[in-house]
Amino acid sequence: MLPKYAREGHQLPPSMAATPFEAARNPVDVLDYVPAVGWIKLMKGCPEAHIPYVQNFIKSLVAREVAGLPKGIYMTAVQEAKRRGVKGSGGQPEPPSYSFLKDTSTLRTLVNFLIDFPDMLENCTEVDAKKRLLRCAVLAMESLGQPLPRPYPALDWIFLEKVLSAAQSVSNSDWTTRIRHSLFRIAARQSNKSPSACNLISQWMLPAPTNGLTKEDEITLFGLLDHIGRGVPPNFLQPFIAYIFQQRISDPSHMKALLESVKPVLTADFIFDTNRNVLSNAIEHLNENMDPTDEAVYNTYKACVADLPQKHIERLTSPSLWWEVTNERLYRAAVLRCHVAEKDPEEMALPWLNDLVDSAASLPGDRSHLLSVMSNTLVTRCLVNESTSWFLQLLGRLRDHLKRKTDDNLVAMHEQQQRITFYLDLLVMGLIVWSGLWATNHMQVLAETPALRDRLLLPSLVTLSGQPAWVQTLSQFLNWMVSCHTLLQNYNASRYHLGSPTLLLATLNPSISQVMWNKVIAMLV
């Protein structure tokens, strides 16, 4: 039952008022439905406490009507515009209103109210009446801006700009903001089907300070990228995204919110591939301006990178594709590539790190920060099949480096020394991590302290030898240490004492042959 203020002032439709006697009847007594204009009266007159309930009700009416629209009505909308010779603001035939819908249509009534709203607001002299009109416009806009499974029939949405301009003249910033955000939602969600809606939302995406966007507006627009990416051409989207990122890069909290909005769009199903590429390029170009030490923002950025297409991840994190490898750039690549490896759903993701390992091994100077980043990934990727397989790969690659002949000069010998040392560091660190003993110290401390790693090597091997899945791998590790003992002596010096680990592995291996025992004894004597 509608309240009294929503039942007053209604008129019978012409089909039910053919005679003066019929026209004199009270519509409330005659009509078996509520005229759609009754919902406008309800929104205007409802008490403040009832607004949330009225809004939900109006939204449900719109959703139910759109869900029940016959497919033919979409063609009727275009035909109506063509019949009248009307072209919308987008350059295509779009009717200026929904006059072709039934009188009972909530959609038609809301659109008609919004079209008439600027004139009604201008002619209204009472402050309270203006407030109610503005509130009604807010509710109507938000009802039309709700997410729906189907688009609206064709309509020239340019009148929304006039609604916003009229609302701004009242100087109620809160309601004006709600109307503006509703305009974004309506235009974005209709941009794929409506040229006028696409044109309307594109006008707000100009890459200039004069676009008048606030931070809240930017968050709203970025939250609609799933819809904007289906309707707005790349030549509008690309400069807008680049401009916003450039302007907000120094605001960590805002950048975090923007990136959180972009992330789901990178893998969305329905946006144009060209627009997906625009977003991926924008994320890629942010890399050099992002601060890896700001974990709050950088964690969100890493999550975005993990969802990028393969070619973008390779360009960002593969040193073999770069002209120059620097310490800072390699560290950024390590953080991103390790994160991608951690999130990889495949069973074998650690080979992702091989390119980084080669570059880190060749990089001069302290590499403990890179070792720490990679070790954190080993904590995550700790399944036995993956860890043992990658461990054996590392042994094979280190053996190749050990056998490689170097030039007889100090520079080449020093580079080879650095390369072998980093591989050894990573091997030992891997054993400590997979044994679980890394938890006894902070990872960064482990990465920075070779002596500490050397002390933890023996107990790590004891722990791993108690795991059946590691027995065969440790046996291969023993064979590797025996075969590479002489080569290692030239590079290892006193960094790791490998004699005791070798003897331990031989002792723990019940199937070791006499020949192998003889080699171990000879090596240790």
C-alpha cells in the first residue's frame, strides 16, 4: 500500500476516461496497478529514514523490468529513432526518451523525470522542495546505474550531463558526487551498446587537469574499467590511464586503490584485447617508478604483474632481453619474477628463476638481497618433486660452470669466482630452506651471513635425510660433491666446509658402494 502522498494527483489513462463520468472516478479505486509516476512521488515524499528501503525497492523495479524486456524492444528503440530521423549525440540513431515504452514502465518514468529535472529544479523556489527534487534525482540515477545483466534499450544519454549541471548549481557536494558517480556507472555500463554513452564517458577521460576528476572519481572510473574496456576505444583509454598513473604515482594509498581496481580487469573475459594490452602496457611502464620497499603498494603491483600476459612478464623480468643489467633493475625483476613463480599454478615453477640466477651470478658486488628474495620463493615452492628436480638442475648447471675454461687473467678469474660462489650460496640456502631450519633465523640474516649458512648445512642434511623423498636426491648430491671436489677447491676456499657434509651423506647412505667410500676417504685425507 502506497502512503497517502504517493497516491495523490494521479490521472486515469485516456483509455479509461472516455466520458466525463469515467474521468471523474478516483484512480485509486479504478486502477489495478500503480502508475509508474507513483514511484516518483514516493521518492520525493518519503521520510529520510525510509530512503534506503525506497531506493532498494526502485532498484528492484528497474532490474525486474529490464530482465523482462522482450528482445524486440531493443530493435524498436532504434527503429523509433530512425522513424523520427533522430540521431543521438553519439552520431547514431538513438531516441531522446523511452516514450515507446508502456505508461507503466518504471524505466520510462525515471528517464522522463531526469530529462525534466533541470527545468523543474530551476523553476522550484522552495528550499525544501529543491532538496526533495535533488534527492529524487540521486535515487533515480543510482537506480539506473546499478549493475544489470542486460543493457538498456537504445537511448541518447546526453541528458545526464544536464542533470549533473543542474545538481551542481544547488551546491550540495555530497549529492552532486553521487549523481556524478552514477553518471559514470550508467555511461560506462552502456558504452558497449550506446554511442552516446561511449561519447559521454570518453569526455570524462581527457588526460588533462581540466577533466575535473577527484580521487574518488578516479577510483569509481577505474572500478568500471571492466565495462569501459568493452566500449571505449584504446585511443581514449590509453592516455587516460597513463595520465592518472603519472599524476598519482607519488600517492601510495591512492595508487594501491587504483591498482586493486585494475587487477581483475587484466584477466576479464569481455574487454577488447587492444584495451587489455593498453592496461598491461600501463602496468609494465610503472615498474621503474614503483618503490619495492613500500610493501603495501608493491604487493598490489606484484599481484597485477602476475596477471599480465607472458610477453609483458618476460620484458619486465627476463634480464636476457635487456640491453643493460643493473643491480637495481635486477632486484626489481627478482621481486616480480619470484612473485610470479610463487603464484604459478603449475607444478614446476622454479625454473622461472633460472634466468635470474644466471644474471645474479654474473653481477658484481653484494648479492645477498637477491639471495634473500629467491629464498623466500623457495619457502613457498617447497613441494618435494619440484624442489628436488630444480636442485638437481642447479647441480648440473654449476658443474658446467666449474668445467668451463676461463681466460688467464684476473678479471675473468674473478668473474668466475663470483659466479661459482653465488651458485653455491643458492644451493646451500635451498637445502636450509627445504629442511625447515631457515625458520631459526631471519631470512635476510641468513642471506647476508655465509658462516651461519655453513653451520646450518650439516643439520639441514640430517633433517632432509629423514625424508624418504629426499634420499635419492641426496645420494646424487653425494656423487656430485665427490666428482666436483677438485674443481670446487679452486673456488670455494673457506666459504663452505664441504668435507663434513660429504662424510655425513656417505655415512647416512646404506647402499653406498666400496668404490664410492674409497673416493670419499681419499677426498678427506
